[in-house]
Amino acid sequence: QVQLVESGGGSVQAGGSLRLSCTASGYTTSSYCMAWFRQSPGKEHEGVSAIDSSGAPTYANSVKDRFVISKDNAKNTLYLQMSSLKADDSSLYYCAVGPPHYRQVGPRLYSSNCSLSPDDYNYWGHGTQVTVSS
């Protein structure tokens, strides 16, 4: 049984920093994508950042240069270091895990960076709230 538990959310002033953590258990596949999504009331899930099993990151344009995704394999933990936070970053942040991403070129499949589409992830945590006050 796969379980993802997020922590580290809270309230911070604009310009501040937070580090989110997601501890995973029960996902035994060695190749995977892990990602952070966020969702505000009345809005769709928005992909924030993802990382594959080799450590290659993907970032949404809205957080590039402000957020850093990383993972500690020994602790089965995914992190999201968030800096220069803005009021627009306020949201419920979820971590998710899913299969690795590939792209097809002709008859061959090539490894590709993880996507930020929620449809590509099949296990989700319950979320941690981030509130940024301006």
C-alpha cells in the first residue's frame, strides 16, 4: 500500500521561505516520477515541480528560479524548498508519485523528464497548506 505524507506547510510573509517534505512508503519501483502539485479552491491541480529517479528536475515556469525540488533516497523523502514566496503561491500542496516518463520517437522510447500533468500520477498524499501573506 503506497502512502505519501506531506509536512512543512504553514504561514509565511511574502518574500519568505518554506521547505515542504513528503515521506513515501510502499512504492517499490526503482524508476519513478515524484512531483509536487498545488490546488487552490475552485481551481485545477497545478503542477509545480517533479523529479525522476535519477534526480532530473522539472519546474513550472511560475516557480523556476524560486523553488528547488530534491529527494533523499535513504529517507524515502521528497522535498520542495520554496523561496521568495508570493501571495499567489498560497495553496494546498500535494506530493504524488507515478511511473517514469518516456517519449516516443519512431519505434523507440526514450527517457524523458517527468511531466507536470496530474493525469500521469497515480498515488497522492493528502496535502499541506501554504499561506503567504503580502
